[in-house]
Amino acid sequence: MRPINLTAARLLLVGMGVVLASGCANVGITEYARPATPAKADWSRQAVSAADTIAPDWWREFRDPHLDELVNKAISGNFDVKILAARIQVANAQIGEARAGALPTLDLGAGASFEKSTGQKSVTQYNLGTQLNWEIDIWGKVEKGVQAQTAEYHASEADWRAGYLKLVSDVSTTYFQILQLDEQIDQQQRALARNREILTTYEAMHKHGLVPNTQVLRQRAEINKLTHDLLDLRRARDLAGNALATLLGVPAGEFRVPVGRLQDRVQLPAVPAGLPSLLLERRPDIIAAEFRVLQAHNLVGQAKLAQLPSISLTARGGTSSFALGDLLKSFTFGFLPSINIPLLDPSVKARVKTSEAQIKVVEHDYQRVVIGAFEEVENALVNLDAHKQQRTELQQQIDQLKVVATQTERQLREGVVSQLEVFETERTLLAAQLALLANHQQILADTVTLYKALGGGWPTVEVANARN
């Protein structure tokens, strides 16, 4: 019998597989392309943007060292970010798992058999054997799986970046809220003290018949309201502190931010800039969604390639002996190349249809994320623009009310106006100052939201060029 030329045989089998497969299966694999999304050339309020780039540590633009410390503590202690980092490690390990599908496997086995028949001596036989199996990835099915898992790895990295951005923005806005509450509590305490002085004045005036008893009761009710609001502010401050502790990875109640004043401690930074086209390549959640489109694209290719014939090589070797000492004296070897042609396997074709259907899901999800990102940026720009305009109006209101308060005090000394008018002027001025404080916090929160919506300081990523 003539020896078989393995190379020639392999080429023959491959050729047979191609002929058979081309007649019954669609194995054409298209090149990956980013899903189509509505075009957006510019932002509606681009004029408010001042900076050209966003620094990776953009939160330092608020010029608050305590905020910097909180962010660093959160990055090292937050459990949501730790979970996302652990998922990156899992995805990386799964790349190796997918790549292992192209490698041969080797099994080693050893055993012994014992037989005893009536009237016969017992027979003991020992055996030792190995088997090598290798399915050759001639079509690149395994490689497509590796590419799909690599895309998932990159997507999990982008998930971590998105979680990182969310954490920094949550820490910043919660911290700003706490400082705002501190300042509100301080102003509320001063307002309460002033209203108690007013109550004392009204009670004295009532004794002399200058004001009715209803005015005294009305002032006492005002003190009750201010006290109620002060208790609510303190409650909100404690809840915000608990939320911040959780973000830092610290048990709630065991961490407290020192009392501070928002308008004195935190500066308003320049507004970052970023074109819509850059948003698609820099914002982590969009990058993650696109990598999952790439993953689905590769899984479709893998499913289509599974319709092609598979070629396996099997080699066996072993020895057996009735005496343990003679076990390694003789060996037997065998080699079996084989081809498997999936002529009728409904599950293979069903997998192709399922994979193709899944592409539509991830493509639409990518488009949804992009559209949502455009809305987030536009909303942040609209809010920031409106709140800055409101700040100008509030500041002018306060300046005018301060003039009114000064003139009212002078008129009171001259006996032109009553004490009641002075009190009402003070209340109006306090309300305007609280509104300005709330506006300051809103501008800070809008700026944080804009930094986050524009993708923070992450570099651009071209998904089509990051496939491996």
C-alpha cells in the first residue's frame, strides 16, 4: 500500500469542503463599518464653550483641594468601579480561553484490568496511552471568536471609563450639594436669629398697642416655619453625607465633610468644548456600545464559518502488557486525519440567523446611546447658558435690594418708615441671596454634567482600528 501524502490529502479535503460549502451556505463576511447615526455638525450653544480640550483630571478646574482628595479616595475605594475593573480582567482571560480553541489537546490515560474465570488463573493487564486531538482552524472560526472576545474586552474597558466618569461626577455634585446645604444652614440660622429679634420687637410693640396680636402670632408662625426648614436642611445634609460616604467606599455615618461655604471654596471653571464628531470617539459609553457592535459582527462571521467543513487530526499512542515490568517494551501508534462536512445541521443555520438578528439589537442600541449623548450635551449647554443668565439677573437683584435695605434703615432712623418695612426688606434680600447660592450650585452641577457628557478627558478611540 502506497503511503499517503498528507499535504496533498489535506488540500484535497479542503477543496472538497469549499465546493460543498459554496453550494449550500452563505459564508460571505462583510467588513465592519460603524452603524449609521443622524449627523450633527455643531452644538446649538457652542458659543458658551471656552476651552479647546478637556484635561484628564478635569475636576481640578474647580480649584478645591478637598474635592481632589475626595475624588482620589473614591477612585481607590468605590466598589462599582472595582467591579468594572474586575470585569476587564475576566474579559481579558476570556480572550485566552477563546484562543485556546485553536490549540491541540493531549490526553494521557493509564489503567489496569483484572479478570478471573472459574478454573482459570486470574489475568491482569496494564495499559498506558496518549491521544492528541487537533481541529485545524483553516477557515479562521476560532480567530473570529478571538476577535469577538477582544471587542468585548475593549467594551469592558470603556465601561470602566464610563463608570469612572460617573463616579467623579457623582462625587463632585454630591460634594457641591453638601457645601450648598452648609451655607443654607448658616443663612437659615442667621435668619432664625433675626426673626427672633423681630418677634421680641413685635411683642414689645404689641404691649404698647402699636401692632395687633395677629402680627405677633404671624411672626411666631414664621419662626416655626424657619425652624422646620432648618431641621429639613440638616436632614438633607446628613443624607448627602451618607451618599458621599458610599461613593467613597466608606460605611455611611463614619465619614463627614467639614463644614464649608460653597461660594468661597469652589470656583466656576471655564466651560469645556467638544464637537459632536469627537463625541463619538471619546465618550466611553458610545465606545463601549460600538465595540459590542463589532463583537456581534465577529460572532456572525464565526457562525457563518461554522457551516464550512472542519478538519481534525487525531494521533494515538500506547502500550499494554500483562506484566507491569514489560509495560514500556512495546508501543503502538495510530494517526487519523478526518473531515466533517455539516451537510444537515439545523442548529448551525439557526445560529447564523440568531447572530444576524443580534446585530440589529446592538446597532440600534449604539444609535440610542449616540442620540442620548447628543441630548445630554445639549441639555447641559442649555441649562448652563440659562443658569448663567439667571445669575446675572439675581446678582443685579441683590445689588438693588442691598441699596433698598440701606435706604430703608436710614429712613427708619428718620422715622419715615416702620420697622415692619425694614423686616420685609431683609427677608426679600435673604431670599434673593439663597436663590443666588442655589444658582451657583446649579452652574457647578451643569459644568460637571457637561464634562461628563462630553466624555471627560479620555483620548479618542477609533473602533475599526482597535480590533486586536
